[in-house]
Amino acid sequence: MTALTQDTNIIRRDGVDFVFPVAAGAWIHAGAVVALNADGYAVPGTTATDLQGAGIAQAAADNRTGAAGSVTIAVRRGCYQLANSAAADTIRRCDIGKPCYIVDDNTVALTATGKSQAGVIRDVDGNGVWVEF
């Protein structure tokens, strides 16, 4: 690409709603943490080191019998309340602003060991952790 030499109309999006192809064999529930695997396909959040948190599933997607990409899923970024991990991985108020890590499709933890980043901790209350994707 070259630098602009005249005014242009740049296409934009709000950066909130996305549609991703789903990995082969994946089943993602509505309301689940969605992550992208190393190949860029959507999978449910799980403890793994090669994923990237993408947002929350807006509807279920069942690709258990399809090829990678034969099904898509609507994912929305934003700030969502998820379950807090336990013991040494419990997220506390003093952790607000730090990254948090995927345990499963509904739970986040404080430590990165063996996990992939979900997003950033924005708040912690008695009902869980508010995570911004």
C-alpha cells in the first residue's frame, strides 16, 4: 500500500460486534467466553496457552460435525461479569486493571500459568469479576 495522496472515505466499525468462523469439533454455548485458537477459529474458553479471548457468544454455535469454518458465531466485545476462580487464582479488588486469564467458558483467574488472556479486570464484586474484552 502507498500513502494517501487525496482525501478518502475509510470504512469503520465500532469494534464491538464480530462474526468468527468456528473450529471443527467445537460447540459454543450462548453466553460463553469465546476465544480464538492459533488458527484464528472460535472455540469455547478453556485452560490453554494458545488462545486469545475474543468476547462473549451472542448465540450458540454447534460445529461438532463440521469442518473448520463451516459454522460462524456472533461475538460481542464489552465488559461482562464472569465467575471468579478460587484459592491462589482468586481475583480481588486490588487486581482491578490487571489482565485475567481463561479457566473455562465462564470463569477467569488471576495467574497466567497454563492459561490464555481473557481480558482486563474492570471490577470485582460478590457476584464475580467484570472483564473487559
